[in-house]
Amino acid sequence: MTGAAAILGPTGDSPVAAPAAAAAPVDPIARAQERLKLVPGDWRAWAALAVAYVERGRISADPTNYPRAEEAVRRSLAVRPTGNGEALVAQGALANARHDFAAARRFAVEATRINEYDADAFAVLADAETQLGNVAAATAAVQRQLDLRPGLSAYARASYDLELRGQVTEATGLMRQALDSAVSPADIGFCRVQLGDLAWHAGDLGEATRQYDAGLAADPESVALRRGKARADWAAGRREAALTGYADVTRRAPTPSYVLEYAELLRAAGRTAEADAQLEVAVAGHRLFTGAGGIDGLTGTALALASGDPATALTEARAEWSRRGHADVADNLAWALHHAGRDAEALPYARKAVGSGAKSALYAYHLGVIELGLGRTGAAKADLATALRLNPFFSPIDAPLARTLLAGPEVTR
């Protein structure tokens, strides 16, 4: 394999397997628990229960599921302490969910040593390497998953890998291929979310809206699709629909990231008291996540900045950078340094984020603002223009500010 372009499908002669016909959903937690009532020593069932709890935590935005997953893994390892690849995969999935990506990588690598044909282990490894910023290793893990078990899970990871390299057309093509093979409403909705988000980040509001609408027609309960639709409504000027949509999203899945987005819209609408109330909700959600063993310096930074505490934001950002080198983390540290009045230190990190290859309006905007702070007006204007060209709707507050800064470089933030 040479480069990310190799991630356009499985290698070899294996055809892409179409999903089986949709069947009545079975709660995987209940299924594992029923099995364990009959066979308490089934270490594979304990591992399956752990993975199911991790997935429930992701879908419900309830991190209290993670200690339950940890206990299920412990029970699996108590029965089979060595050679238990299933438990290692579950441990890796849990570590990824808690954002302990270095631990997730260790568990996944150990699982692949037990079974080099375990596609789930390579999926966990791909997620960990991606978030750690190990680009080549992430690509290799994704390709291995594609080779072993081509399908929606592998296609989604491959699409994201390509997107991070700036190959948006190829990433979109891969998700369309995944959509063609999707059967269940949830899988169709998932593909539509990814396609909508790819269009959104490329500034194609019409296509993003079409994808979210088509996804909701298939899976009307999808929180991710509802969030995409609400975000698109705001960009299209449907402000009340957007705020109503975000209120619904945050009731269904009160993740700090969604709540912070809602607070930003409320602030842009001039509803400051409501925005402040949502910020308190986001802080509570972040405490719940960290209390359940999670690590999230990106959210910690965002919360501190939203609360007017640049010193804490910088501490959070530096700690996250010490853990991983993803472009998002470089951008996060650059922005925290900017708010701490340290633009000269921020510049290399902002350039690193932009230089990663990802076509991110937010990265370009942050770089432009930092350059303005250093008096580099020409470079700043070019990067601010790039941000608006990539996605003129990238932020309800920062996109309008980017236009203001372009009109008058003496304006700083």
C-alpha cells in the first residue's frame, strides 16, 4: 500500500459483503446477560457485554455505562486471564471511549498479536492511532480492517482517514459506496450523517441539508442527523428552527460538545442568559465524563474559554497535547495560547494544524486571527479568506467575525 489513496476499497479478490436483511433489533446487553445467566463462565459473553455497554454509553451520552463495561471486562479476564483477545478489544474500545488513546493502542496491539485476523482489534487500533496523530499507522490499521472485513465500519474509518488528508472527494466516494450497501435504517442514517458532514465542511449547504433530510427519512430518531439538520437550519437563516432543533438534540444526547454548540447559537441569537445556563449544563456533563474515567482536554479547553478562563484553558490544552498529536489538538493549543496573549507561541501549532492536510475552515480561521495578532496582515487575510471559502458557515460567531476582520485588519480578537 502506498499512501492514503490505497484506502479506496479492500485489497485482494474479496467482494464487499452486503449487510444481511434487516431484522428486529436485539438489545446486545440483554442478549449477553441472558447468555451469562446460563453460562456465567463465558468469557466471550462478558467481553461482548463490555462492548455493548461502551456502545450504549456512546449512543446515550451517558458515561456511567463505562464503569459497567470495565467490570464486565474484569469478569472476562478473571475467567480467561491470558490469550483473551475479546477482552483486550473490549478494553481498547472502552479506552477509546474514555479518550485514553495510548492505552487503547496498547490493548489493540496486544489483541492483534493474539489474533492477527481480528478485524475488531484493527478497528480499535485505527481509532487510537488516528486520535494520537499517528497518520501512517492509522492508515495501515484501516487498510488491514478493510482487507479482513470490508463493510460499513471499515469504510467509515477509511473515509475519515482520507478526509484528514484533505482527500474529500475520495472520502465522499467511499461513503457513497458504503451507503449503497447499507440496508438497516440505522446504517443508512449513519452513512447520510457522514455524507452530510463531509458536504458541510466543504461549504455545500444544499448537499448537506439533502443528506440530513434523506437520513432522517430513514432513521428519524438519529441524534447526529438531527444535530446536522439544526446546524444547517441556522446557516440557512432558519434561526428558530435551528434553536428548537438543538434544544431537542441536547435533551436526547446532552454531550458537552452538542451543548456547547447550542450555547453558541443562543449567544449568537442574543439569548445570553440561556447560553450561560447551557454552559453550566456542559460543565456538568464534562464532570460526569471525567468522573467516569474519561479524559477530554479539548472539551476542557473549550469550556474554560467559554467561561472566560484562559489560564485554565491553556493548562487543559497543554495537557492534551502532551497525550496526543492529532491536528485538532494542535489547533486547540494554538487557540488557547492566542487567548492567553501568546500569539508567537501559538503560530507554530496553528501552522501544524493547517499543514496536516485537513481542509478545515476553523483551522484556517484560527491561523488567520493569530497572524493578525502578530501583525502579519497579508498572511492573515489569505487564511481568513481560505476559511470562508472552505465553509462560509463554519461558526455562527466566528464566520461573521472573519468577514469583519477581512474588511478591517485593525480589528483583533
